[in-house]
Amino acid sequence: MADPKKTDGNPAGPADAGSEVVTPNVTDVTEIDVATESAAVAAIEAPVERGKPILQVRNLVKHFPLTQGILFKRQVGAVKAVDGVSFDLYQGETLGIVGESGCGKSTVARLLMTLETATAGEVFYKGQDITRLSGRALKAVRRNIQMVFQDPYTSLNPRMTVGDIIGEPFDIHPEVAPKGDRRGKVQDLLDVVGLNPEYINRYPHQFSGGQRQRIGIARGLALNPEIIICDEPVSALDVSVQAQVINLMEKLQDEFNLSYIFIAHDLSIVRHISDRVGVMYLGKMAEIGTDTQIYDHPTHPYTQALLSAVPVPDPEARTGRERIILSGDVPSPANPPSGCRFRTRCWKAQDRCANEVPLLAIPERFVASTTPAAHESACHFAEEKDVIHAA
Ligand SMILES: Nc1ncnc2c1ncn2[C@@H]1O[C@H](COP(=O)(O)OP(=O)(O)O)[C@@H](O)[C@H]1O
Ligand code: SF4
Ligand SMILES: [Mg+2]
């Protein structure tokens, strides 16, 4: 088979027509690798215009093998945690991802962070597929995509001071560590997230839940990333504290030109901060659109059911609302239903739903229209339904 690296225009030099086939030596390959890696790093470090895609996720799959046996483990199945998820994240926006517990949100987050290896699919960060990067290029991606974790009580090392926790990323990425006054930089970060810089020598247990989450955010900001993935960052906090942390995150987004993926199971929290929202069900994206499209014009029965369950404080509005009660439990991701995964709980399910997987696309009936219902929905029978909700 011809060596794909030996083609015209390749940095190793064009192969002359008619000349004998040249077998590349190790030096050639190394030079090609270095040039390719440098080009990837340059692409990763280049700025992206506001509103253009910074991350493009395509058919992302993560199956966790289910094994049996103690000495001789054999695979007997797989947990299909993420099973063909696609979406874009635009520079400067917040994309909310919502869905019930176990639908694969955290696994998506871990895949984007390259903390898990994808079973299939691609994740393009500024055009570079991060599922296939290594070396300097992967390190550059890891610096630019940071995460804020769900539980501020367990995600911070209790034996480290706040200063060491926030400054730790500099040990992993010395190339961007402050040259002189590292302590001063950490104190600046404490200040930026609304904490007293004099708390630098304190330990996590000396802070409240909201303050701990601020420490987690300061750590996420340390390397000056472009994307922050927030996995249920306020779910463990009191309602009053949730709003403060979300307001802080909105302020930081403007200040540091950040793009966010904001994961939550609570639809009302996601609406407050998100420009667009994706709704996940059992490892797949059910519906995705702007906040108005998803909250005021949902077309997927699952989104409609979730929205109908959001409490409405206004008694007058409450009387006119239809509450959709979903029957049955969420099926196991190890054995998802055929066709549409939502069909075992969907009140509109028909034969077609069992036989044909609905694709995430603008429903045919809305394609030519300008209605807000014209957004991507993975349902064969997508249609608008009046749902009164408070979110
Ligand atoms: N490391 C793992 N090994 C096996 N199964 C896993 C692993 N991580 C997650 N899962 C399973 O994948 C599914 C999705 O999990 P997760 O992504 O944590 O969902 P969510 O964050 O939406 O609650 C769940 O059924 C979970 O049990
Ligand atoms: S495809 Fe069928 S089962 Fe799935 S959401 Fe639509 S109507 Fe319900
Ligand atoms: Mg989770």
C-alpha cells in the first residue's frame, strides 16, 4: 500500500513522478510528525471569531463494556452511555445540556475533556479532532478546555490549601505559569471570583459550599482557558447561593471571553444562563435549539414532558396547564429500546417509533417555515404543544 505521508505537497517533499518508490526513514516520519503537531498547536492557539463554532461534536459514542467472570473476564454487553451525540458550541455562547440522571451528560463532559476515550465519533476543537491528538497538541487542548465539577465538597482536595488548589494547574502547564509572582496571580484569581485574597492559606473545609464552588471556578480560570465545561456546578448548592454563583459565571464569561457548556438536570437553571439548550435522553440528543425555541416552542415529547413538570408559582397560569406525567422508568442504557429510545414512555409512540431511529434534524413539516418550532428535534412526529411553565 502506498504510504499516505509520501504525497505531493507533503512537508517531507513531493515524490517525483517516475522516480523509484522511496521508503521513508525514521527521520522523515519524525519531521512530518513534528510539522503536523506544530500545525495542530498553531490552529489550537489561533483565536476564533465570536459566534463561530469553537467545538464541533460529531456522532460521539461511549460504550462501557459489561464484563463477567473473575479470572477470565469476557464482555457480555455494553452500557451505551453516549450513543451518537452531535452538537456545536459557538465562541462566546453558553450551551445548556439537560436531561435526567444517567442520560450521559457527565460522560459527554468527560469525553470533551479527553478524560475518557471515545468509542467512536469526533470532537473538533478549532478544526482539530481532539479524540486523535497526542503530545503538545493534546496538552494545548487540555489547557484550553477546563472543567468545573458538580460537588464542591468532594472535588477539592481537603489536605491542600486554597492557594495550592488554585495554583496546581501551573505545575501541569508550566509554559503558561506566571513567571515571577505565582502567589500574587493566585490572589488575583481569588479576587476575581469574589473571595478575599487573604484566604489563600486556608483549607477547603473552612469555606461554605458556594465559596468552595468559587474556588473551583478560580482553579478552572487559572490557565486562561477558552471553554469551561460546568457539570452541574450549582446542583449541590442552596437556591439562594445558586443564583450568586451563576451571576458570577455570567460576569466571568464576559470578562474572559469564555464559551460554556453548562450541564444540569434542572431546566429552570439552564434557561437563565444558556443561549441554546440541548435535551438529552438515554445517551442521545432529543432536541436542541435556542432557549426560546426549547422553552416556548418544544417539539419533542420528552422536552414537553420535562417542561410541564417545572413548578408554576402563578395559580392562574397553573389552572390552564396540562401536566404530562411520564409512565415507567428510564430504560437501562445497557439495553435501550429499539428505534426511538423514548418510545417506552412516549404517549405518542406508534409502530414506526419502534422500527426507525428518529434523526436529530429540523422536522420536515417546519423546514420551510420561520416558526420557532423549526429547530432540530429527534422525533418522527414532532409538533408544537402548549406547555405552560415557569422556566
Ligand atoms: N465508568 C463507567 N463504567 C460503566 N458505566 C458507566 C461509567 N460511567 C458512567 N456509566 C454509566 O453511563 C450512564 C451515563 O452516566 P453519566 O454520564 O454519569 O450520566 P449523567 O451525568 O447524565 O447522570 C449511566 O448508566 C452510568 O451508570
Ligand atoms: S419518535 Fe415516536 S416515540 Fe419517539 S418521541 Fe417521537 S412520537 Fe415519541
Ligand atoms: Mg452527571
